[in-house]
Amino acid sequence: MSDQRTGEPVEPDERDEPDEPDEPGRRGAGDRDAQFRAFYRELRVDDQRAFYEAREREYDRAHHQSILVRNTLLLLLSALLGVAGQFSTGTGRAACGVAAAVLAALAGAVTAFEALIGFAQLRKLYGDTAGNLRAAALDWQAAGPGAGVEERVERIERIFRTENGRWGQLMLQRQEGTPPDAGPDAGPAAPERP
């Protein structure tokens, strides 16, 4: 190759060479592999793990709030009104009894709502997936360049497929009437009595 203005021979520049696909072991292949690994971990694994951890914390807070509200209504306020009713007479006693019954009913409604939504089971579902992603992220980070990227990607995607399948099991349980905390091996729900 020669310079068109001077006619002198010119060494070819790397930028002038046509792009060739990188082969394993060549300089560009490792860079692309490292970039892929970094992007996949950041955008797929870490981002999803942060989502699952946030949802786990959200359902954990909701579960604890429902327990707190139920215990406050049932154990504290309802019991206090029941005791106060013992020391009252006439209308005061009736009012304390009615108020205690209403608070106990509200505590039952909170318990039913918590069981219907299944805060504890949802917290476990998100927590299990977040834990699996944490373990996979450590494995992903510990692996050297080019060390079984396809297997590691498959492992992570399998975690997501498993989590997706667990949602299907959860929906089937709810349709069949199996209690949410019974798990997939609990069998059919007991028949209702007429």
C-alpha cells in the first residue's frame, strides 16, 4: 500500500483493516465476552435481583403490618373493652361488649385479607428467587472469562422459569381452594360441609 500523494509505501493501520469476526483466543473476543458478562450481570441478574428483593421486603412489611393490626385490634383493644365491660353497668357494659365484638370482627377481617393475599407465601416466593439470583451472581462473578457462559446464562434463565412456574402453581392452588400455606404437595382441599 502506498500514500497517494507521495507514492511512498505506508504500513497498514489497524483501523484500515476490514473487520473480521473475532475468534476465541484473539484480542477482541475476550473484550466482548467480558462486556457481555458485565452487561448481562448488571442488566439481567442484578436488576432482577434488586426487584425481587424489593418485593420481598414489601410483602414482609405487609405481613408484619397485618399481624400488628390484627393483634392490636383483637388482643389489645378488644380485650381492654371486654375487661372494661366487666366494670361497667347498663348501657356502658353493652357498648363495651358491642365495641369489643366489632373490633374482634375487624381483626378477623384483617386475618382473612392477609390469608387471601398470602403475604407470607408471596414474601417466600420473591425471597427464594432473590436468593437463587444472589447465588447465581456469585457463581457468575467467580467464573473466569469464557468459562461456561452459556451454562451460567441457562442457570439464571432457569431460575426465572422456575419462579414463573411457581406463580402457576400458586394460581392453581387458589383455584382449587388449597390453603396458600399448604404448599404444592398438600393435596386437594377438604370438601365443604353443607
